[in-house]
Amino acid sequence: MLSLQPPSSTLPNYLQEDELPQECSDVVSSLPRETGWVAKYLHQYQGCWITTRYMKGVLAFQKHFQAHHTDILLVTTPKAGTTWLKAILFALVNRVRYRPDPLQHPLLTNNPHVLVPFLDINLYTQSQVPDLSSFAFPRLFSTHLPFALLPTSVKDSACKIVYLCRNPKDTFVSLWHFTNKLRPTAWGTNSLEEAFDKFCRGVSLYGPYWDNVLGYWKKSLEMPQKVLFLKFEEIKEHPAANLRRLAEFLECPFSLEEKAQGVEDNILRLCSFDNLSNLEVNKSGKLPAGEENNAYFRHGEVGDWMNHLTVEMIEKLDRITEEKFHGTGLRV
Ligand SMILES: Nc1ncnc2c1ncn2[C@@H]1O[C@H](COP(=O)(O)OS(=O)(=O)O)[C@@H](OP(=O)(O)O)[C@H]1O
């Protein structure tokens, strides 16, 4: 890794860390910290590793967000397939307003992260009290925060939580590629070994990975009507069945007429990796904070870890996962 760093004014917005409100700066300075994967630091806040920039959004989200009983919150571990499920949720929930048409649909001209923003990373980082009045009901939002860190109003209201996880080996490999892509060229890349060590120690964005997944797994067992637990690999294997499961959980099941019209297939085709990754907006566009949209589309397959991890790495990650999930009934 090179130590040469460009001046902060030339950094993309997603790496700008100035102007922390005093309250936030006091909290941040009291927290344990480690070097980040892209951002300078990760801070351990309530057990979860968060960048300096996002701490501002997390604190404001926790303090000010008022959930509405019809809200739908998509929660994921980073790189679990968030972009894909944001697209599916948007197309599903808005299928009457916007027919899942291959020629005309908001997903054809907008990256899914724009249509379903992160509350902490986007909305509450941009403004401490954002104006959410332009969001149509049911509102669709997202976060990577662990269950324990969600605002009280999310836990207390009848709003629904859709959780998505992915096996830790593909999650790690995807995160390693993504964070290296987001690093300014002058910083060089993080080595696989360095990133792997951090991931295994739990020091990854919104990690430890295992704590994040387990928190929602347990809640999905305790409150199946509130938390739906999905896996990337299961959606890849049985997309239509999982889309139906999602629709039923959100109390908007497909009618016989919709099934006959092929609405399910149209949604899946619209949101497929091939379709989304080949759209001009996702090939050359950028998110408001400066991330290139194409960074969210790499392979979209199961098992790419086989091309990257050593036998020792595989054994270590499998062992940690086995220990952490032992006795919980969860297999990833
Ligand atoms: N439509 C679709 N279908 C299947 N897979 C898809 C799709 N869109 C994105 N991807 C893959 O998801 C990975 C990106 O993860 P996230 O979207 O969770 O990233 S983020 O957390 O929002 O930063 C990343 O996985 P990898 O390819 O393994 O790196 C993307 O390629």
C-alpha cells in the first residue's frame, strides 16, 4: 500500500470526512478505531465498524428517523447483493405504478441505489434531518446497520425488514474488489492478505459480518412477520420462488392474472445482472457521492471465492463461521 495521499479537496465525496457536528466528533473521538479499507478509519460504535463519514449519518438516523408502519427497510451485509434486491423490491412494490416493462421503467435510467437510498449512508449523511416528504408510500429505504443499532421507531413500528446475506467467502471477495475499486489510484490497493485479516477479525464495514447476520437471523425466527431472512445463493437458485416469498411477506402477493401475464418473470428479467449491468446508466453513471455505478456490478455469481482464496484462507473462514453459527440453525 502506498502512503501518498491526494489532498482531501481532490477526494471523491464518498471519502470526504470533514464537518462532523460537535456531538458526533465527541462520540467518534472516544471510540476504538482501526485503519479502514477505503476510508482512513473505521470506528467501533456499539460493536459495529463504521467509517468517520458514515458515523455522522448513523447518529442522525438513530436520533431522528421516524418509521412509518408501511415502511420497508432492506438490510444487508455489504456486498450481499443489495443492489439486486433494491431493484427487485422497487420493481415489486411499484409494479402497478410502473409496469415492469423492458422499454420503460425507472430502473432503466436510475441505479437502484438512487431509487432505494441508504438512510444512514446517503440521506442522514447529507442532512442531519432530511426531508423525506417526496418518498411515496410504502417508502423503501435501506441500511447495513445491525438490528441492535436500528432506531427505536423501526423496532417498535409495524414496518417490515427484509434482510439479505451471502456466504462469507463470496462476501469477502466481493468486498475486497469493491473497496480496491473505490480507493483513489494514488493510494494503491489493499492486499488480499491484509483485507482477509481484517475481515476475520470482524473489522469490515458494518461488521463483524457474523454478528450482523446472526442478529437478523435470530429476529427472523422470533418475529417472522417483521423480519424476512433471505440468502443471495437461494435467490440465485430459485429466483421466482423467492420473489413470491418476498411478495407474500410484504402483503402484496401476485394475483392469478399477474402470474398469467408473466409479471414475475418480467420483474426478474428487468432486475437480472445482465440487464442492469448493461444499461448505460450503470455502465457510465455515478452516484451522487461519486461512486461509479459499475462498481456495484462485477460477476454476480456464487462461488467466485474459489478463484481467489487459498486453502488456508478457506479453512480459516469456514472454521470461524462454523464456530460463530454453531447451534443457531443457520447455514450460509
Ligand atoms: N442483478 C444482480 N444479480 C446478481 N448479483 C448482482 C446483481 N447486481 C449486483 N450484483 C452483485 O452483488 C455484489 C454487490 O453487492 P452489493 O450490491 O450488496 O453492494 S453494496 O453493499 O450495495 O455496496 C457484486 O457481487 P460480485 O460480483 O461477487 O462482486 C455484484 O456483482
